[in-house]
Amino acid sequence: MFTTVLMIEKPLAPADVELVTTLHGDEPVSFVVLMQPRGDQDRLLRAVDDVALGYLDDAAKEHEVPEGQEATLPAERALSHSLASLRAAGVEAIGEVVEDHPLDLLKSVVEQTHADEVIVLTAPHFVEEFFHRDWTSRARHKVGVPVLKLFAQHD
């Protein structure tokens, strides 16, 4: 069985589920999902990303999205939804909400599960990606398995 650690920051859309569950053809796949809640990140960077993608309404509403401790409950719901969606697609899936040091957790999960790959499925983060400070770039230097960056669907 092929084991994938899937790092996400929002609930999986149906198109996301189809994409990640079909990457390896008919080979059985299991997923360990790490849900990264919105931390106390720079709202300006997220707003710039939203504007660059044409999501002007999202950029204007950045101040309304829960962050930090307030983001834990929405992250738990997003994780639950995502696990249910993966299981409904016929794959094994477990997961957890990331509480501290996401890259340290990612590395330990990869080691504990003997994962074959990591998929980082996030919205585009142009500023962070330009400076190689996005999750994918940072994970590639830390986990010791292939890391694939995919862009999540915008619902």
C-alpha cells in the first residue's frame, strides 16, 4: 500500500479528493491528513494572494476569518469533512489537526508511518512561494521523501 501524508489548510473539495485519490492509478493508497489551521499569519500576504487570484471578495473579508486559537474548531470540522470524503472515495484515511511546529510534526509522521510521499494541497501563496517560504519548499528540505505541491480547488 502506498502511504501519503497530505497537508491541507481547508476542507477538501470533491475535485481535490478525486485528484489525490487517483494520482497512483489502481494502487491502494492510504492517507494521513494533517490539517493546518490558520495561524496568526500575515493577513496582508493572504490578501495579496486573493487579489492576485481575482478573489477580491475574499481579500476584503480576510479580517473575518478566525485565526490562532479561534481557528481550532473550524480546523477540526474541516479535517472531519476531509477524512469522510477520502473514505467515501474508498481509501484509508486518518488525520489530526496541527497544533505546533507543522514541519516537525510532518517529519515525525513521515518517519512513523514510513510514508512514501508528502502532498501539500493549499491555495497558491505567491509571495511565500517566490521566497521559497511556503510549506512545500520548506518540507522538501526536512522530510526525506518526495514532496508534491498541488493547488486546492476554490469553492
